[in-house]
Amino acid sequence: MRRHTLLIALLAAASALLTGCDALGIETAAQAAEKKEAEGKAIGSACRHAVRSVEDCFRSNPKAGKAAVFAGWKEMDAYMRENEIVGMPFTPTPPAPPAEAGAEDKSQNPASDKGHGEAEADPNAKKTHKS
């Protein structure tokens, strides 16, 4: 009986020590490889959803593993075809105009400024005054 209790206590202590490495954030080689694989698949699937070719994806992500990127691209392609999902092409947003140009526009057209009197000027606005 004592042996079993001692053995269980030793196993519990060993498992506590081993899980301590995970709590400290120490990454093993296998965990790093899994993480890189998952990131590559995510990049590939995002490229496919953004209607980008796998070659473009390789060029824009040279550090990602090509096999993982292709696997992710291929999985997303099959998923999109199966569920009839249309891709969302990437369209870059135009840069914001300089602050000076925005200030000039407001000063030239003061009617475009909407302040506190906005609700009063709008004929469709609901009036909720309580007396």
C-alpha cells in the first residue's frame, strides 16, 4: 500500500514539473514546427479567400513554408467550392487626405458642419421633448 502511495506521489510531482515548462512559455522544437505549419496554412487560406493566386502568396510571404501555404490554399479552395463561397478580393484603402486639405474644405462650406443643431435642422428627426 505504501509503495502505491509513494509511486502516485512521485508521478504527480513529475507531471507537475513537466507542466511547469509549458507555464513558463518554453517552446519545444515540435511546438515551433506545429506553429509554423499552422501559420502557413492560415496564410494560404487567407490568400485563397482574398482571390490571390498561390504564386502571389508565395512571393508575398517568403518566410512561410511553401508546403503549408499550399495546403492551406488548397483546403480553403475546396471549402469555398463546396459551400459556394465567393472570394473577397483585397482592395487597398486610399491614403487619408492631409489635415490641411480637410480644414480648408470645412471652412469653405460651413453648411457641411454638423453640430448640436443637427436634429433641429433635420425635418425627419423625431422630437422626444418631455415637459
